[in-house]
Amino acid sequence: STGQVRVLTVTQIAKMLTAQAAALTTDQLQALTSLQVGSLSTRNIAALTTDQIIWLGSTQIAGLSSDQMRAIETRDLVVINTDQVSSFSAIQVAALTQKQVSVMTQDQLMALSNTQLQAINTQAISGVGSDQLASLTVEQMAALTTAQLSQIKPAAWAGLRTDQLQSLTTDQVVALSTSQLRSFSADVL
């Protein structure tokens, strides 16, 4: 029951078997504190189902470590709602892998603050696709670092909007490779 789950210590939760974590009901998961969720092993985080991930609250997600963030399966990451995404700390965002970033929805990316967006590591940001890049606001585009922009694959630039290009600073444009610049559509230039 939820009452029983609430009294489990972080040590007990940390020692849970993967099958036990996967068997937690959504009510039981919701009853866990962020400290308890933070004590789940990375194997247990990976074992959570999509239905379980959906029911984690923003405060519970905020308690996840970098290793736990990397353990979230891509099929589970795509169902995390925008409130949950906006609760990610910069450290959590920095932990996301290229594969995880590549599956983030446009709404999820748009929910990231400029600080969160700047925290995406340069390897992970190379997973951004054309639709994802096109979904960013002009403020988000302007917030991207030159190191991040230089790592975005050329094909992703094909959907760039004129207002996004205009939001880039001279330093940001100079950081782009010739391959990236060639990917701009004629309508943008």
C-alpha cells in the first residue's frame, strides 16, 4: 500500500530488486518522496515503465541524480510532460545523452529555460534534429553557446527560421561550419 511504501527507508529502496521497482503501482510511486525516488538504483530507474514515469511528480524528478537521468529510457523520456521537464536542474540536463536529446519532443525542448538549454552538453546537443531546432524560440536560439551551435549536425539547420537566424550573434554565426551554413534554406538567407 502507499502507506507502507512511505515508511521505507532510502537504504531499503536502494536495495530494491529491479522487479520490485517495476512492480510499484503509480499510487505507490506518487507516495515516494524525492529523497526516496533519488535512492532508486539506475537499474531500477531504467526498469520503470512509461506509465510509472508519467506519474512521477516534478519534485520527485528534481531529486534524480545525473546517473539516474542517464538511466531514463528514451521511450520513457518522451512521455515526461513539460512541467516535469521544466523542473530539471541544469545538472540533470547536462547529464542527458545524445540519444535522449534526440528523442525529446518539440514541446519538451521549448519548456527548457535558457539556463537549462545552455546546460545541454555539446555531445548531447548533436542529437538535435531539424524539427527540434526549428521549434526553439528566438530567445532560446540566442542562448545557445557557440560550442553547442558548432556541434549541431548540418542537416538540423535545414528547418531554421529567418527570425532564429537573426537572433544569432556574430560570434554564434562565426562558430558555424561551412557545412552547417550550406544547410540553410534559401528562404532563410
